Amino acid sequence: MKVSLMAAAIILAVAAPAMAGGGHCDEDIAAVDKALSAAKLSDADVATVKAARASAEEAHVAKKFEECEKALEPAQKLLGLKDKHGH
């Protein structure tokens, strides 16, 4: 019984950060979408935000959550969004 509980704890400890990373991408992409709808940016900046968002979405679908967050950085900067997750 102790071995099963220990194995479950180890699996959860390893899986939890990966699952949490995916949640961050969803939240960050949604924040970019919301901010973009109200932003007053130049056409070039809008194109940059949309390209960054598309790259982030692609990385998110591929479960490359670190790449997703990195891809969103230019969009977040242009939209004045701060990283809420301490990355």
C-alpha cells in the first residue's frame, strides 16, 4: 500500500507542473485576446500581436507550454500586459 501511495505522489509531483503550464497558456492567450479587442495599436503592432498569438496557439496545441509563453511575450509587451505567473 505504501508503495502505491508513494508512486502516485511521485507521478502527481511530476505531472502537476506540466498541467499547470498548459493552464497558463490558456489564461495568457485569453488575456491577449481581451486586451487586443480594446487596444489602440498601429496596423503593424496588431499584425505582430496576431502573429505572436498564432505562434503561441500552435505551441500550446503541441503541448510546448514553455514555447507558448515565450511566443506571447511580444504581444504582451505591446499590449502592456504583465506576466502574472512570475516567468
